[in-house]
Amino acid sequence: MQISSIDTQKIADYIESRTNLAKEPVKIKTVKYDLIALRLVLKYCILKKWIDALPLFPQTKREPTNPRPWFELDEWKNNIAPI
């Protein structure tokens, strides 16, 4: 595959193949790291004048996070009881 043939659709197809179509799908965070590396390579190609511009990168899905887990009421009672 030539660098100049990479476009938004090919990037979207790559994301789909890594997250949904693979036998062992990877997490979206892994795909984001892959896209960072691809973007760096494409920026280098622009510097070398091998391509004219970066293709648009599609939005990736967000992984659900739980940044602040909480205790349930019975857990609070168990933790506060010794105090």
C-alpha cells in the first residue's frame, strides 16, 4: 500500500477491523495509540513532501470509565462502624 493511498475511509476501516471484526478485538485505547503512530508517520511524510496533507481521522468511540467509584450504603456502614 502506498502512503498516498491512505484516506479517511481506510483509517475508518482499520478502526473497524481492529475493534469489531478481529477474532480478538482490541480496546479502543490500543487503536488510539495506533492512530497516534500513524499520524506521526503521515506528518513525517508531509515534511518529506511524499503527501500533500493529512487525511481526516474519524472520531473513535469512548470507553466507559468510572473515575470515581463509590461505596454502597452497607459498605459505608461497615467502614464507619470501627471508627
